[in-house]
Amino acid sequence: MNDSTKACIVLANGLVFEGKSFGATGVITGEAVFTTGMNGYIETLTDPSYYGQIVTQTFPLIGNYGIIPKDYESSACHVRGYIVRSWCETPSNFRCGTTLDSYLKAQNIIGLYDIDTRALTKVLREVGVMNGMLISGDSAEAQAAFEALHDEAKKAALLDKIKAYRIEHAVESVTCSAVKIEESADVVFAESAEYRFVPVRSDGTKENDPEKAMKDGKGKKVVLWDFGAKANIRRELLKRGLEVVTVPCTATAQDIMALNPDGIMLSNVPGDPQDNVKVIQQLRVLLEQKIPVFGICLGHQLLALACGAKTSKLKYGHRGANQPVKHLSTGRVYISSQNHGCAVENDSLPAGAVLSFVNTNDGTCEGITYTTFPAFSVQFHPEACSGPLDTSFLFDDFVYLINDHDYFKDFSTSFERIDSISYFAGTIKNTKEKSKAC
């Protein structure tokens, strides 16, 4: 193999997957994860929640529709490295701006291809998410790293370096990096309608009439507390007629209150939610004001932590566009898009926090509704783009909550909560026991 195309990933457990280089070259260390999305690689690359991570796509061919700037979720690529089985050199799409390879080079992101991504994914599933090092190209640093793999003492030192890596200052690094949407709500709705990304109601029907979609949100202001917000969160709010004011992660409760908001949106966040001590403290102050709050992804976890719940790291996380979640109040299962490595612990929820959604694969918390103040949150992404639109009705729920703070008041008595959860937990336990027996 030519040195200029030689590349590999070295996992913290010593396993090495050799392949070829595309995108930029060099040596980087990050947290190795995988995502199961069949499309939406542009959104994955520009999602701030992937900050600090080396992302593996399980779908075998990536890049076939090229890079489309209008689909960016933020203004930059936030992954540390990118791994695919095969990448398409000649994309075909009328909206295509450039190729995947050119984009990665421009963003200085190292790419690795022509490896068995199924084998790598299996390792990360069975062993768990771990750190890895991407080595690519013929620079002096890359050559030294390649040589270290063939020397026992040098490889041990290299593995120690890989294991020591930790994602730090994630939120501060990506706050307010989202693509700015300067257009009016009417323009945003019209552009979204071209691709049928109009609001989806709880019964699954689409609202194609902008006047009806925006009627309840008109005249209401929402502060989007940006910890690494995806652009489509703002679009979904605008499409419902809400005025959106974005503030950075450093904003205080006093700063937010000075804007006189009707609602507060907590965005997705990269990294470990427990690292955001100052944000959690300010969020506790805001909750005392009884302003409606909606949290998404790690914004959901920050809200739970502010209320006294606990979070913990998952073995390999949930990343992809095919995660099933069960709405406990109705029993209905929705397919959701997700990207997170931590979860709120179900049995740590305080009084007044009701488990509303659970993951049907492993029983983890996917949503919480609060009955002592107007707030709710979900672990998954109802604004998913590209991804399933099943749960975008939650943005309508947020508008209803802004207009009626008692919207969820009777939520805890709307179904037999303990019986539902106990039954579900028993089902998960029995399924695991049967799996072990097999």
C-alpha cells in the first residue's frame, strides 16, 4: 500500500483495523463510536453532539449524494475522525455542492475507509465504547505512530496515550456554532415544505398550511439555550410561529429572564452532562420561575440533573435513526433518531418527575414529564433531519404548554404508571434471560 493512502485505527484495547486514507491526514485521538443511520451523514458530520468522537458509519456506502451546505446542522464539522466501509467518489444529486472527500479535507478531518466496519462495530458493541487513534498519511508523526505498532514497548506507550484521552470543554467549544437562520418563519416553512418537512401532528398527519401550523405560536418568544444546538431545532420552533432568541451556554438565569421569554428550549449537548455544573445551577434558578421548558437529548439530562436525578454512561450508547421508543401514556411505539452516550437512571427520578418514554430495546429512560412545574424532555431527537419525523409533534406539545402551563397537570394520573413500568421492566428482564439461555 502506498504510504500516502495508508491508514488505520488503533483501539484502546490494542486492536488495529488497517485500511486506506481519505479526507485529511495526520494523527488524532478520540472516542470511537458507531451510528446506524442509512442516510443523513451530512447531519452526522455537522452535529455538535459528535464533538470529540471518531464516528463509524455502519451503512456500507457513504457520500452518494455528496455534501449539501443547506443540510448542515452547524457551521463546522465536529467529529474527530470519520470511518466508512466505502465512500462514493462521484456523487449524484441536484443539490450536491462538493464531494465527501473534499469536505473532509477542507475541515481537516481524517477519514478511514476499506475496513470491515461490521467487525469494528461488533467490538464497540460487545466491549463497549472506547478511545481510539486514527493514523493516516506519510507525515513524520504518522510514520512514528505506524512504527510504534510493531514495537511492544512503544505500542504500550501509544495505548496509554489513547486511554488517557478525554472529551473536555465540549459545550464551550460548540455553543452557538449552529447554522444561523436569518429568514422569517414564513420563509423557513416554505423551504421546508419543498421537501415535505412540515410539522407532523400526534396522529401522524402533516400540517401543510403555514397559518394553521403557526397559529398557536404567534407572538410567543422562546429562548434557545444553545449548548451545541442542531439547526433543525430552531427550524421546528420557527415553523410553529415562535420567535426564537439564541443564547450561549455561558448565559445566566438572569440573562435569560431579562429577555422575558414565554418558553425555554434546552438543546442537545456533547460530552458528559455532569461536567456542566454551572449550567445545572443556573437551570435550577430558572425552574423556580415556572417558565415552560422543553429539553432535547443531553438538554433532557441537564434538566433531570437539575431536579436531582442521576445519569450514567451507557455501554455503547444509542446512535442512529432507528431507535424504538415507547410512549407509556398511550402504549404507542415510535421510531426515533438518537445520538447519546449517557442516560438518566430510571430509578433516580425525584417526586414530580414522571417517566414518559422508554427505549424498547433496553428499557432506558427516553423521556420525562414534570408535574410540579411546566417542563418535559426527551432523550431522542424529535427534530431529526435526516431521520424519522414520528415524534415532531412534541414541538406542538411545547407550544401548548407555553399557552397553558397546566397542559401536563394530570399527566401522572392518565395511566397506571407503576403497573406499566413494572410490566415493561419484567418484559425486558425475561427477554434478556431467554437470550442468555440460548
